[in-house]
Amino acid sequence: MTIMMRVYNSDTFGFFCTLLSILRTNTIDELFVFYNEDSALDKNAVCRMFGDSKCRIIFINLDSVDEVLVEEKCELINMALAVKKLTDSDRILYVSNDTIICGNISQLYNNDFKNRTIIARAQSIEGVRRVGEVVEKGQLFDIRVLLFNLVKTNLDLVTYEALPLVNAKSEQGFLNVLFKDDVLLIYDIEFNFRYSIYSMAARNGIEVGKINPLIVSFERRDYYYSNHIGRANEFCLDEVTIQNAIDNGLILIPYCFRDVFQVSLKVLGFWKQLMKEIDNNYYEKIICKSREILIGDNTLSHRKTMHVLESIKNNEYVDMGSFKKVKYYDLNRYVDTLESNEGVAFLHKIQEYAISILKGKKAKVGYVVYSSSEWQCEILFKLLEDDPCFENYIFVTSLDIGDERTRAELVEETFQFFDDKKKLINMYSGSADDGMIDEMDILIYFSPFEYIPKEVNISNRSINQLCIHIPYAFYIENKDDLRYGDTFYDKLFFRMIWRYYASCERDVEYASERQRFCGYNIRFSGLPKVDELINKSFTIRKNLWKVSNNTKLKVLWAPHFNMAKGMNGTFHENYRWFFNFAKKHNEVSWIVKPHPRMKIGVVEAGVFKNVNEYEKYLDGWQSLNNARVIEYGNYYDIFETSDAMILDSLSFIVEYLYSGKPQLLLLSEKPRELGGIGNDAVDQLYRTRANNYSAIEKFIENCINKRDVMKELREKFVSKELDYYGRNGMGASKYIYNELKKLIL
């Protein structure tokens, strides 16, 4: 068996684990290891892993691989071309470092190519970002395990002339386009098992035991490393295997594992035990050799950071300058080494130190916003604006998703939305004031997502800045599903923030159960934006609806952007029907409010070839005398003046319940699982499959005729579950304002 692998900077640990898993049940005749100088790869250690085996091992510096193509996304092709010159084998199997092999894979290796250049594992359309119309739905493949045909091959035909024709940013997308007609796909689940730490079933070994996979690919590399050994016994890497690897000279593993990745207490304890047997002199040498790659900073700086945190833990003096240099990323790594109760106590100590800096000064409050639709704080903003103890700033940022045009348009719209605010800073364009974010004492985030740019991401913020999360909407989806798992509320974001202001009491319970630190920072305030809906403190725009003497009903249609399998988006199933219905029925006035990311979603899902086609569709709505499209901005005046809503967007469900009006929830073929308050909230709604057009029409007819049999149920639910005014004796904005006021008094 001829195997090809590659090792980058901090991939060393994953490389050794993957290679160990292959060797456990397979015989390697030739191993080609591609590496870069930054990987600090111990070649002797690799050779020692094979013992007396006659395996031929070839190490190739990636910088020397300069064949037909030099672009980064062509690297796998270059590697295969290089191997082709050095082996007599007719095939080579590439295995990536976020994969482990659980059994004998000779069946895969000896597959008949059927005159194709590569054999790959099939990947569903939702698994990767769509790379263009040239790849047909359902035909995407996973590049983490690839079998290359070195005899009949089109690799030599790939030239620079082909590159402009391939519209793909990633290596995954590039290869999918390049070999779309020259790949043999494997659909067997034993070769295609994807292990997500977000899957509770997988974490408990249920899915693993049921499927008994031969190949396991881990989702989300950042979590793969930190959980790899913690899940060892579920697969093939038991502690004895790892211990033997250490004894054979894999000295680098413990250092990588301890200092690069966030690890659980259990796993950290295991590695501490192993490190006792490591020669300290050699260990220090490894640290010095690899410091820039492995910890992202020089060793001296890293040690200073750890020293500051140790000093705080031991109640020793720390000057303010040193304290401000510590980032939340460093703090999160540090608390991972502590027991749960000890970690909570230490986080409180850090926050108390940050609060002490605030006492008696005018606090600068920064709001991090990527879309006007997520803005929650109009009332809170005014309360702080009128208080001389605070100074408001709004930082308009973007998301690291979608194309440049879509991001720029969203930022521009958001900037215009806040045009009346005095201190407004455009982080997207890199204005002269974007460094102001470093001067903020308090930062308010509405989205917990990781694709917020690094300049404003909490990981890179200093620990003297108190970070707050006010969710942009009610979280009602199941965080235990494959996408999130119980780690959603145990991410760095939720661990490190000073306050998470929960929308309802059920969310407090749900999140607390899923956080290692037991929800120490969660408070039930309600959503500040709902204050406006209850108090009707918003302005209703003139001529909001296109109405006539014939108008009998005003309906808000709010489709979601994510149409992947297992998600709730249904736009692709009914967008034509809604438009045609609106054209035929002038007695119903419509406002179409698509999700702010719909421009990205419709292209990724293949509903439209590009954004221009989607915009033409919206223009068709705008041209109707009974319809209007409103993509961005506040929507409470729409809620207030509408008669009903039809939606598949989960974020609107609970908010619209406060209006008391009927909703029709359109269900996808396999709807996303709900959690927390979600299932009970949905029980108050009318529901139907998204392509059941007669049921949709019946709902509209009932609304026109004022038939609403669920009205009383909705009112009781709101009173029982959503009355935060009654629980706290005040609105959410006032509750948060009072807590902030206490910080500086």
C-alpha cells in the first residue's frame, strides 16, 4: 500500500495520530510525507514508528514541489505528480490529518478505477460551500481521503490555462470542479463516517458502534485535535498505543497537545502523566525550535501571559499594563487546566479585576453589529446615551462569509441604518478610527458566531474588556444536534463573556446544563428588542404596505436562507408559488422579508445561478401593486401592522408570538430539531409542509375570515413562558442598564 500524507506547522500531532491509526491494521509499503519547514517534523520519530518494517519512507519538502502548478489550491495535484515520478505503484492513497483509519482499508485501496483519475468518498451538497454550477447537486466529494490513479491520469493535463475556468477559493472546491467528470464516488457509510463533536450520539459511541466505520473524518479541525485522544477508546488509539509512541520518541506530541489546543481536564491529566517521562532538556529544545508555529507567539511572551494568570490566581500583584495584554484566547486555555469550580472562581476573579478598572470612570460601551436586523439595543442605547457615566460607540463589521460584493452591500446598509448615531465606526473599510475598539471598556455582541472577523472576535479581545452577549433572537434550535452539540454553550464565547442575557428562563436552564462552568455568567433579562414591541416605542413607516380598497389581509413572508438538508429553509420549494399567488390575488398585500444572508443562500443552494438573478426575482415582487420587499432594518412596525406571518425562519417565531397574531410555519422535508423553549413555541403555530400549497392557501383564507382557533393557546403561552416584565418587574433594557450602572458605581 502506497500512502501520501502532508504536515503543516501545528498539524504534527494530528499527523502522528492518523499515521498510528493506519499502521495499526494496515501494511504500508511506501510512505510519502510532504512537509514544510515550519512543521518541526521529527523524521527519525516517523521512521522509528515502523520498527523492523521494510517500508520505504520518503520525506519531501513542500517548497520544493513545483510541478505544473504553484497555486496553493493545486498542492495535492503537485504532490501526486511528484510521487508519480518516484514510485512504481499504479496508485497512491492520500490521507489527511483530520482522519483516522479504524480497520483494514485494502478494499478501498484496491478498487477498480473504471478509467477514472481519482476515487473519492461522496459528500452531500450541504457539506461544503457550493463551488459553482459546474458541480451538479449531490456529486461533491470529500478530499480528505483520495485514491489517485497514477497510470491513466489527467493530472498531467492540468495547466495554468484551466485555472481561470475554475471558480473556487478552496482546495476542496477546486478539485471538485477540476475532476467533476473524472471521479468515481464511494457512497458506503463505513468509508464515509463523519464524526462531529457536536453529535451527542457520536460522543456516546452510539453511532460509531452502530456503523462500525473503517474511516472516520472529523468535522471542525480546531475541535478535532483537542478531542482526538479523549475519544481514543471509541476507535483505535488506546492509551497503550499512545504511550508506545511516546516511548519511541514522539516527544512533540505532549507539547502540541498542551499548548496549542484547548483540552479537557481528563485529557490534560493524562498528558501530564506522560510528560513526566520526557527528558526536560530535549523538551525545552523542542519548545524553542517550534515556538512561533506552535503557540503563535514567542516563548517569552507566552510565559509572561501564563505568569500573569498564575499571579492573579495566587492573589499576587499584577500591573494594569500586563493584565491588558492577556487575550481571552489565553484565558480560555488557562481555565481549561482547572477543575470546574476552580475555573468559575478564577473567571470571577478576572472579571472583578476588570470591573475594578472601571470604577469611577466614564465607561466606553461598544456595540459590535454586522446587520441592522440583529440590532437589539435601541432603548438600552438611549438609556446609556442619556447617562453621563457612559459613552456609546457602534462598530459595524462584516461576516467572513459570502462574496465581497454581498458583504460590502450589507455593511453599507447597516451603516446607513445607524446614520443618526454619533460615534459610528466602519470596521469593514478599515477607517482611521477602527483602533477605537481597543479602547472599549464594555463590548456588546449580538451574534456568537465564529465568522466574525478577528479584529472584533472575542478571542482576540483583551480580558480587561467586559464582553456581553445579547442574542439577536430567541435560540430555539436544538443545540445537541450534529451542528452544535453540547459544546455550543461551552464555546470560548459563552465561557468568557461577563454576561449572557438570556431571552427566557428556559434558555437559562438549557444553557447552564450544557456549559462546563454551569452558566455562571447567565442572567434572565428578556430580549431588549421586545421592549419596543411591547411598549410600541417604534415608529411606523409611512406607506409601509401597498394597499387598496380591495385589500383584505396583510401578510409578512419571512423565508430563511439555509436550505441544506436538516435545516429549515424552504425558499427553493415555494418561491415561485408565492410570487404567482401574489400576482393573482390582489386582495392580499405582501411584505417579503428574506433573511439578510439570503443572497448567499440562494446561490449556494443552486436556486439562482448568481445574485443578479435573485435580485431580478425580488424586482418582480417590487413591481407588483400589492407587494413590497424589505431586506434589512427594523421590522417591528411590520409586525405591528401585519395581520399574519408565513415563515420558516426560527428566529422570528417567538418574537411574533408577542403580537398575538397567527403564524404559519413552513416545514422542510426534514426539519431541524428544536430545543429549550422551541418545541413548545412551535406548538402554538399552524404548520404545514412547505410545498403543501393548498394548506398555505387555506391558512390565508382563514386569516381573511378571522378564523383563528389557536389564538387563546398563544396568549396563555406568552403569559406563562415569555412574561419577563412580570418576572423582573422591568423591561430587558432597564434590567441590563441597571447591571451596567452597578459596574461603575
